[in-house]
Amino acid sequence: MSERNTRQKAAVMEVLEGFPTPLAAAQILARARQIVPTISLATVYRILKGLLEKEAIAVVQLPGEVPLYEPGGKSHHHYFRCRQCGFMYEVSGCMKLLKGLVPRGFKLEDHELFLFGTCSSCTGSR
Amino acid sequence: MSERNTRQKAAVMEVLEGFPTPLAAAQILARARQIVPTISLATVYRILKGLLEKEAIAVVQLPGEVPLYEPGGKSHHHYFRCRQCGFMYEVSGCMKLLKGLVPRGFKLEDHELFLFGTCSSCTGSR
DNA sequence: TTAGTTGCAAAAGGTTTGCCGTTTT
DNA sequence: AAAACGGCAAACCTTTTGCAACTAA
């Protein structure tokens, strides 16, 4: 038989879509429990896995941190993480300039970019 | 008292410096054991931690993979990982062009970039 | 009815820590 | 001799899996 629509799946997607930044599995669990109190962490992981395969969500893998999840379908983007407040700002307009970085004969298929620094709220800039 | 010079530390550094690409903790252990057969994984981790603090080595954190370690003191660089053969090619000449990506008022302090694709050996290019 | 799902608990994989005996200085 | 250090095993954390009970269709 085919895939079922369960309260748990709906809750996970609702959490992901209702939050402005990517979330870790544990955070998703906490928020999903406000909707379906009995949902377990194992279920969250299983649902995330399924959603990833369907590309309904995407993973954000900051170096050295646990994976974060966000709704899929967004256009190509990267993140700027503020070291002061921890907030992750989406950055778009990523250049194809990267192509110039690889030697002749190399085929660049994909890339991952993370920016770190201080956001305008934290620097006091306006 | 101050830091000691042990065979284990020497072995870990020797492994790291003698290898062309970054290595994972488990790989470092395997190779270090050829020098000091009794060295343990816990010791490798403790030594790596100490070397990191002194910045004698650096970590390479590919998204979704275990941390890799390389000798420190290299100039700013990134990696191109070939999806066919898995080899990691060092890429330098990273642009400050990134600065144009962040909004006004944001202070860009650091960045992490990973390139993925196929290397020239694997494409058959010459 | 019944195959996909869920919860729970156990397992796994990687990294860290406590304890105590060993080694460098 | 003493402070560091190393080995071993246990602890930790996050993610995965086995299994019996549950539930959407």
C-alpha cells in the first residue's frame, strides 16, 4: 500500500513550515509534541528521513553541529550565522564565481557555503 | 608542570604530516599504531584536542561526515571532494567576493566552503 | 482487513571522561 | 618524586533499528 497521512507527519511539517530558521531533530520533537504529545524522537527521525527522500525538506549541515532541517523547495541559498545571537540568516545570490576556483578538467557539481560573523542587530548597526 | 613530549604525540603529528589529505580519528589511530602499537583511540582524541588548542592542527568538517584533521599553519584554503574517488583536493585562491553576499551592517568574520564534483582523473580529462 | 506507522527500548557509531597505573622531566 | 599522560572501560549524545501494538485507508 502507499504512504499514509498521519498526525505525526503533519505535525513535523507544520513545525518546519512555521519556523523561520532550520531546526534540529530535538527541537522539532519539542515543538511537534505541542501538537501531538505522544510523538517520539524515533518517529521524528523516521519522518525526516522520508521527507528528505521526497525532497519535501532539506538538511543544513553546519560544520561540527547537528543537522538542521528546513522545508524544501527553496531556491538555492546559504546561511550567515551570527556568532552573537546564533540566528541564521538566509543568503542568496550565490555566485557561479566558484567555477573559477577549480582546476581545468575538474567538474564542479555542487557546493556548500557557510558564512559566520555578526549581524546588524548585534553590531548595533542600523 | 608543562607539556610533555610523548611517543604518542609524536606519532600523531608524524601521521598527520606524512599524509596528503586530512584524516579521521580512526584513520589516525590505525596509522599511529604502526608507530606506537599500544596507542588508544581515547589518547588520539585527547592529543588531537590538545593540538587543536595550540592550533598545531586544524579540523575539516565536511557536512554530514566525521571530522578530519590536518596539520595547521596552512594558508587559507578549502577542499574539492571528488565524488568518484573520494579524494580531497586543496583549493586556494578563495575570493573576498563573499563580502558582497552579506547585507549592510553585517560583519563577515569567517566562512566555510566545500566543493563537490568529479576530478580530472575520474572524468578522464587530461 | 492489513500494510504502513508509531512508541519504546535497545543498539549503534563516534567522541568524551573517570580512574588508576605509567612515564617524562 | 611529581605532574602529565596513556590505556581501558564506562559514559555520553545523537541517530538508527527491532519489534509488538496501533491506525489510516
